[in-house]
Amino acid sequence: MAEDLLSQLKQMSTVVADTGDIDTIRRYSPQDATTNPSLILQAAQQENRRSRLAEIASHSTDIDDALDAVAVEIGSEISALVPGYVSTEVSARLSFDTNGTLARARSLIERYDRHGIPPERILIKVAATWEGIRAARQLEREGIRTNLTLLFSFTQALACADAGVTLVSPFVGRILDWHKAEWPDGDFSGDNDPGVKSVRRIYEHYKGHGYRTIVMGASFRNMGEIQALAGCDRLTISPALLGELAETQGHLERRLVPIDAETSAPEPQDESEFRWSLNEDAMATEKLAEGIRKFTADQRKLETLLAELRKK
């Protein structure tokens, strides 16, 4: 009898749930779970959380304190259900503030520690801006593991690996979105998908140069993108696509295979090289800025919700 695709995928890649929904995590038993401001907002709006959110809001010193308290509360619930990492994101407003990112990351780790969750279980998510990557380098030196998100370009991937980050989350679907908007009649099916190509290039470069940074494909638009990256270190998948994979029978071919390092790591980029190279990539520049704006917009919605609850 043929196995479902999700079961086969778990034999090739570490499957990560891209959600803050507890029921979904219970249903699909992923190794890790990732959250972001949009997913935390979705989880916080669930009716069964309302009384607890009101309690958190009323005991918080300010909105930033309440936001982090909610993120850690949900992250702690998730940590009881997955054996591996839980990713929690630093405020998107700090995407261009290295010192601010460092302070919030340390605060999040301290909050998790008070919940009995050790630092090695947590990945602090930081946008892959120059400032975010600098912060991640320092956090890794302090033993705080990081997940560099909103990663759209090879330039960002090179800088992250040089910084020694634990994990990168190259986005697939948002890259595809940009190319479809630019070339509506283009053929982006299968191996022509530009997001899939991006992750493969990063994966092969990391393995070929002996980087230890984990590659986790993210932001999928369809099941085909996931199938095309079977074998990637990790894949973080939405509840809807986890469901599709679990319900689909058939053979899943491994597409990415690790290789032994053959060459030494290249020279690291300096700030001007990084900024120039990123600026030359219109897609990456636009999607990075858009991603930060979208996460900030959802953060504002959560702030409004918590502010209302604090008044009650």
C-alpha cells in the first residue's frame, strides 16, 4: 500500500509546522514549529484564548511587554507538543535596529526560561537585513540560536552563513508571486519555479562549502513546490498544505541530496557589498520591504487587540 506524501517527506526532510494553531500541531506531529507576527495574531484571535490574553494584557507594563508575553505564551504551549525548535520572531519594527534586536531577543529568551523552556529549544527569528544579520551573529556567539527570515536572495544567504546563524528560511512562494506579477504569461511550473531554484542554489552552496547553517524552505504556494524540495534540511509548511500532503498517496522522489564539502568558504561580504548586491536584485529588495511592512501591520492589529483588553 502506498504511503501518503507527508509520511514519505518526514523520512527525507524535517517537517516544521508553519502555524501557531495547537490543534494543527497535534494532528500532524511536526518536529519543529515556526511562528511570525501574522501567525501569532491568528492564534491570539481564537475565542478560547481571550480570557488569558486579557490577563496577560492587564499584567503587562506596556504594549511591547504584552506582545512578547503573548508570543512566549503561545510558543511555550507549542514547545510542549514538538520535540525540536520553536521559532519566535523579534518585532518587525526592529528590522533595521541591531541593538534593539539584541535587547528584545535576550528578553524573549529570558521569558522562555521563566516558562521552563531552555535556550536550545528556541530559535529567535530575525529579518535578514544587514542589521538583523549583525544582531544574529552576536546572538549566536552568546549561545542564542537564530532563524533568519524574509530571505529572498543569494546575497542574504551568503551573509547569514558567514554570520554562523543556526537556520535560514528562504521564501519560495513570495518569490514566485513576484515573478508571476512581472511575467504573467511565464511558465513557472515544476523546476521552473524561481522560488524552488533559489532554495536549491542556497542548499547546494551551503553543502558544497561546508556551512552548518540549516536550510529551511518556507512560504509555499502549492504542494508541487514542496515535492520539488524534498530532501531539504527542513521545510516549514502551512496547515492546509500539511493536510494535502497527508491525504495524497503516491511516490515522493528525493530531490535534494547533501554532498561533502569540496571547496572552502568564500570571503565574507562587507556592508557596502551586501547593500549594493541586494539593491541590484529588485525582487529581493521589494519582497523584503513588503514582508517587513506586512508583519508590522499584523503586529499593529495585535497591539490594538491587547490595548482594548487592557482597558477592560
